[in-house]
Amino acid sequence: MNDIINQPLPKAYRAITEETHRLGFTMPSDAQTCALLRTLATSKPAGRFLELGTGSGLSTAWILDGMDSKSTLISFDHDDALLAVAQKYLGHDERLSLVRSDGADWVYANKGQLFDFIFADTWHGKYLLLDDVLTMLQPGGLYIVDDMLPQPNWPEGHQEKALVFIEYLEGRDDLWIVKQHWATGIIIGVKR
Ligand SMILES: C[S@@+](CC[C@H](N)C(=O)[O-])C[C@H]1O[C@@H](n2cnc3c(N)ncnc32)[C@H](O)[C@@H]1O
């Protein structure tokens, strides 16, 4: 047993990775996290998927790879340059809606929506507006966050924020969570 991903990578993964490096984007999801996202995505046939924080579309590519043809994914980000990369390589996929929006604006405008799979990879749905986003999770739905182990790019005081966030998730009676001390530190929650 080891951590090597001995399975095919999503088609666009290498090209998106190269453009991401060229842009100097320092917060892309790592490959192990992405492989987990793809595996879990496959457990939700005809699912409604939400990604908060598209970046350049790295995790988006893996989630799409795991989804079946009847599933749909909404992914938003506020950064035009990053979204342009995702659009270039993934925009042809009719299951995907790429949205340019501030996180708070998107969450407030979409409060009634329900999802089977939420990957919260920006401030909103993790450190901001968490209750609003967890309300969007269907019973049986998956809530996934990464970067829960200390990261080199964490600003001063972020460790404390992360601990408060973890304790809050542990205390919710509508979620079962698993904390994985693996990759960048993953938490998987399932709505009860
Ligand atoms: C950790 S990165 C996402 C990485 C991406 N999932 C990937 O696989 O590469 C966080 C993203 O949140 C976006 N972001 C930060 N603040 C935001 C805000 N207020 N509204 C929307 N997006 C925001 C950033 O532009 C960045 O792309």
C-alpha cells in the first residue's frame, strides 16, 4: 500500500496544471485530495454537485471525471484569470456551470438550492457562511474540505480559526464527520 495514484488522470489535468504554474497560483488542490474527490463523486449518480472556489479548475476536472452523465456541477470563483483557465479546458462540458461570483453573493442568492456533494474550497462554506452552506446539503450528502493540516501559506492566526471550525463541525448533530490526517488534511462529513 502507498499513496501513488495508479489510475488515469483526468484528460485536462496536465494542461491545467501547467497553466496554473504559469499563473503563479499558489493554492491549487493537491492530487491526492483530487483523487479522493473523484472517487467520492462517483458515489452520487445523477447528483447535484457544488464547488466553492474553482481556482483554475484542477479539482473541478477530477470531480467531473467522477460524475456520471446525469450529474451537474456548479463551481464559482471571483478570480477572472483563474476561471479563464477552467473555462478553456472544461467549459465545453455541459454538466458544468462555471460562475464568476463573490462567495457571499453566490451563497445569499442560492439559499434554496440543495446538493448531494459540496467541496468547500474557499472562505465561504468553510470559515464564512458555514451554516448557510450546510443547509444546502441533502440528507446523505457529502461535505468535503481540505487544507486542514497546517499549510505554509496560512496567515497568522489561521491555525486557531481552523481549530474553531473543526470543533464546530464535531459539535453539529446533523453531520457525521471523519478527520483524515492525510494529504493536506481532509474532513469528510455526511449529512444525517
Ligand atoms: C484554495 S483555492 C481553490 C483551489 C481549487 N479548488 C483548485 O483545485 O485548484 C481558493 C479559491 O477561492 C477563491 N476566492 C477567494 N476569495 C473568494 C471570494 N470572496 N469569493 C469567491 N472566490 C474566492 C480564490 O480565487 C481561489 O481560487
